[in-house]
Amino acid sequence: MKMAVGFQARLCVMLALVSQVSCATKMRRQDSNPTVLYPWRRGTGARASSGLSRVKRDWIIPPIRVSENSKHVPEYLVQIKSDKVFTSEVIYKLEGPGVDQEPKDFFEIEDHTGWIKCKKPLDREKHSSFKLKAFALSPSGQRLESPSTIEIVVLDQNDNRPEFTQEKFVGYVPEFSIPGTAVTKVLATDADDPATENAALSYSILRQESVPPLRVNKTMFGINNATGMIYTRDVGLDREVVKAFRLTLQVADMSGEGLSDVSSAVIHVSDINNNAPQFSSDQYTMLAVENKIKEEIGRVSSTDKDEANTENWRSKFTITGGDPNGHFAVRTDPSTNEGIVSVVKPLDYESLKEHQLILAVENEAPLSSKAPQDPPSSATVTVVVTNENEAPRFRKDPIRLEALESADPGTTLAQDIAFDPDNAKLRYEVQEDPEEWLSIDPETGEIRTQKAFNLRSPHVKNNVYYAVIKVTDTDLGGISTTANVELRLQETNDFAPQLLPPSGTVCRNAAPSGLLLGATDQDQAPQAEPFGFRLLSEPQGPLNWTVVQVNETHAVLQPLTDLVSGLYFLPVSVSDSGSPALSAVSVVNVTVCHCDRAGECEAMAAAFLTTRAGLSFAALLVIIGSVLLLLLLLLLVVAVGNCRRHHLHKGALLGGVSDDDIRDNILNYDEQGGGEEDENAYNIDQLRNPNEVVPSPDVTLPRGKQPLRKDAPHNLPSPAYPRKAPGDPTDIEDFINDGLDAADNDPNVPPYDTALIYDYEGDGSLAGSLSSIASGSSDGDQDYDYLNDWGPRFRKLADMYDPR
């Protein structure tokens, strides 16, 4: 077979060479030498040499074919000639890639003969063809012909081995795949001419090995020899039996008969979930303490033949039975793939001492349809509950109670509020009660009221009062628990509404006229508004007023007729909406008058002078009696004051001051400065009556004559002041200046710079002058015996100033 293919290839090459020679022979029929080309020849026939003949199209010169890797160098390829050779000497030149351009020195031409030679072996994989330009020149260098293009084509030889693009190919195929399933594609390249058999590649599998080895004897994979696609050929791929296959690959050119290359491919059998997980045991026993939440009370395990650490292997556990109240949960440990059983809701030993849980297991990925249809695996977990001393429990938390605001102390609000699971005796107490409104029986737990409630307490929010109750069992190490108490207080009608305002004005000259009345209630809804207003009968006679309701809280008091101005006392009853309703009667003082624009009465006294003021005879007598009593009291006060003024003892602290001259001067002692010349204090001398001053025995002044002031000059002539204002306004300035000058030179007006007199306090005064200028006496000249009459506190002061 191989010999036949080789013979066919050689025959094709020979036919190609014969065809090339035949074509060249046809183009050179008119030359005896078959290797000579006339690239500049334009036409044929006798008219070709004549300049008058029509120029035909140029000859088509076929490429010159040269085999690569030739050992015969230099090699003569072809000879070119010009028609000018018969007329004169011609020099031939050649240029282009392979001659004087890169790659250089592959070709050359003999100047006089025109032979083109190949100087060294060619490589088609590097340079598959060359395009050269040929020139015909005269000995002087002048071009005899236009340049002509000559193409040299390098013929391919099978001198390159095909090569795989990778040293090792990797592919994946799911287990239990059907025959014909594509796995992966391999690829190889060949540097030879792809249009020839030298690059015609063919792929094949030389050997197959299983991992682990010797597990499969039949051929499981094939390859498309043209495309290199690897595919499955047989059934039975099982990852649990064989995890992978190692294939030895070959690629060869000449359609598999030429040069070749070898590579390998590893085909991994990928896992599918064709194995359901199975519990390692179908019975487990675990312990759990009651009333405690535990993250882990035990573990269960499972096995799976699928690939580890994949979703086909990882287990997912569920509780399918035995836990109707949701006390348990199971989760998967991601590191060990075990199921962890936990208590998520406290257990009760007294209710159930043992729990039987049914657990199921499955994978994260759904089971494949190619897996065996066996029933799912399950296991029974027995959870034994252990007993412990439990805390007592309240039947409700929070404990919601309701009571009337007016509930009496001792009212029972709740009972039987807690129990103990271990049937222990309980002890109750109030733990938090800000207002101390509640009490609880320590043995029975009965909650009662202890004080009266007050909805206005700051501890009452939205009519709800909060407290905390504590219960403790009496067992050893007693355990306690607490519960919140929410006491909702219901509003009761405790307060009657109050009418506002108590008085007002109704204008006669305004329409409509009336007094807006309102009401307030210390109670809250629904024991307060809406209020009801009602006018009671007038004591003076027929009802001349009415009350018109405005809204739930206000009404208008209006007269029914045109009333005279005056003061009216109207009894108005206001009631709330409580159950039962409470009401109160208030007398509203309404003044009816003519009003100004501001709504005020123009003459308030007219209300009292009118004959129809609405005053009863008894009220009028009370008013007159009150006025007379007030006048009598005022007269009595005046009389008592006069009597006391006439009976005062003379010669007290002032030593002989008149009884009718009881006055004093207010001095400021908190000011610094001033001294003897301080005249800011009010001088009370102007209020004194010199005729009533009784002189003391030591004073020789005549009775009734007051000494002259020493702090001011007397009987000095004053300057003449301008008396008449000028008629011309322009002389005002001179008039003012004259007045100022006269005042400045007047010795009888302040300021004075003389001695100040402080010793005159009426005739017979014992006080001396405080001035250092006018001081003429000493403390020894005064008598302080009267200080002994003032009591024990002043006796010490009298002894200090007694000259004896």
C-alpha cells in the first residue's frame, strides 16, 4: 500500500516537470535552443520587424520553477536574449530580491550570455518565490529594452516534520456518556506547502491506558484522522472504576505515510451524581438537658461514592419526623460532611422525656437519572432529655391588667399568675412599682391595689402603668423569674367641668352680640367633652338670655331682647359626657353696654347707675355696707395715728425734738466720696417748721428762730439778670450769654464752697456739727443716759459714751 502511494507521488512530480518543459517549449518554438527566452519580443510574422506594424500584446513568460534544497550549485536556470543582439552588443543585468536585495546573493546573470544562475540552495519555507527584473543595456549603459519581470518559484519538498501544538492535551468527559460524545480536539502544524501532500496531515491513537491501570480492556476513545477530534467509541465510562485515560497520539504528513510526530492526551472522566449518600448507621442516641438551647448534642455521618468535596458528594441532612414542635435542627459540617444535631427550642422533661427523630440525607446536587433507583437512606436519632431544677414560669408575660381610675385600695386585679414545672412552692414579690400602687400576696400571687390611682402620674404613659413582678421557687438555690405588669387605667368621671370666663361684656351696638363661653375638665376623654351648656332661670324675672352651642367645648351666651346697659348675673350650668355625667353651676357676670371700636364699654359707671342693673336688694345692701365699713376703717386708722403722734415722749434719741416734727432724712451710706461737701442728700430743713421747734436748755437761740445756713452765703448782692427777651431772634445768643454770665457771678446760688451745717435738728438739739470747720463741741458735752432706757443692748453703748 505504501509503495503504491509513493509511486503515485513520484508520477505526479514527473508530470508537473513535463508540463513545465512543454509550456516553455511552446514559448520558444522559433528558437532552436529551448532554454533561451526572448522576454522583449513583442509580436510574430514578417511585420514584426517593421516599425509600421501594429504592436500586439506582450508574451506571458511562465515562472521559472526551481526545486528547494538542490545540491547542484551553481545551477543554470534559463538564458534570456534581446532582439538587439543581431545589431549590436548587449549587456544583461538582473536586480531584485535574491540578487541585490534581501535576501541577497541567491541569483546572478552573465552579462554577455544572459544566463541566470542559482548560486546556493533554496528553502521554500523561508522564500517561496522571487520576482526579478531583467535589463538589456548597450555597452554605454543605455537601456535597449524596457525592464522585464522574471518570477522564480521554489518547488516544495517534504523536508519538514509535522508538530503537535501542545505536548499534552487535556479533556473531560462525563461518566456514562454515550458513544460518539465529543471529548476534545488536538491540533498539529506542518511548515511544508499546504497545497501539496507534504502538508496533508493524518491523526491517530497509538495506545490507550486507564488510570488506575488495567481497569478497562476495550478501546474507549477514537480520533478523527482529518480534524483531530477525540470522541467516545464505547459505553461503560464509570468514574468510580476509572478516573482518567492516557492516550498516545500520532500525526503524519503525506496523508499518514510521511514524516510524523507523537504527543499525549489525558481524558478525565468527570463525576455525575449517580450515587446517593448512605447513613453510616441507622441508629443514634444523644443526650439533651431540658430548658437549654444547645448548638450540638451529637453528630450523624454518611458515605458517598461520588467525587469528594463536590456538590455530588456533599450531604444535606433534614429532619423528616419526630419533631412536630420544632425543638431540633440539623446542619452539615462543611469540613467533615457530618450532620450536627442541635436543640433550638428548650425541651421540657416533665412533658416528654425522650424524642425519636427521623433523619434523611441527600446531596446538594440532584440525583442523576442514571443512578440506581434505590429508596433514600434514613436514620433514627433518639434524644434523651435530662431533668434539672427549672425556674417558675408566668402564665402570661407581660401580665396585662385593667382597673378603674377610682378603684378602691384592696381591689383584686389578678390571681394564679405563675406555676412551677417541678411543682415547687412559690414566693411572690413586687420588684418594681414606682408609685407603690400594687401589692401581691407572697404565697398565692394575688395582685391587689394598694393606693388610689392617679392618671396624672408621670409613670403613666397613655393610661398604662408599668410594674415588675418576681416569683421564686423555694427549692434549694431557688430560681426566680420576673414578668412585666401592664396596668391599663380606665378614666372615671371624677371632676365636674368648670365654666370660663366668669365675666364678660356684651355690646348693645354690635350685631350679633354675645359672650363666648367655654369649659375645661380635669378628666380625659370620654369623661370630658363634649360639654353641655344650659342657662338657669334668672332670679330677677323672666328669662331674657339664651345659650347657643357652638361646638363640643364652647357656647355663646346671647340676649333675647334689647337690654338696657348694666350688670347682669346669669347662672349657667355646664355638664360633661361622663358616665354618670357631672355638672357645675357658675354665675356669669355680664356687662351690657355701648362699646367703642375696640369692643370696650364707653362708660362703665353707667352699668351701676341704671335702675335695671339686675342687682337684687340684698346684693345692693351688701355693696353699700362694704363701702361704709371701708370708710370707717380708714377714719379709725387716721385717728389712731394722730393720737400716737401727740403722745410720743420727747427727749429720746434726738433729745427734745418736737412731737409734731417726726421726720427723718434718707442718707446714702453706700456711696464713696463726697465728705463734708456732699450735697446729694435731700435737705429736710425745708420741711421743718421753726415755730414748733422746742429749744433745749443748752441752746441760747431765741424760740422760733432758725439759724442761718453756713453752707451758703446770705445777703450778698446778686448781679442784674436780663429780664426781657429780645424782640429780634438774631439777638437770642447775646441774651443767653448775658444770662449765663450773670449766673456765674451770682454768689447766692450753688455751688458753695463753705462749711456744711449738720448740727441743727430743731431747737434744743444735743447733736453737734459733724463739720471739721464748725465743730465746737465734744462727746463729753452730751448726755447719753437715755440709752439705758432702750434696753440691755444699748446699756453697753451708754457706758462707752458716759463722760463719768
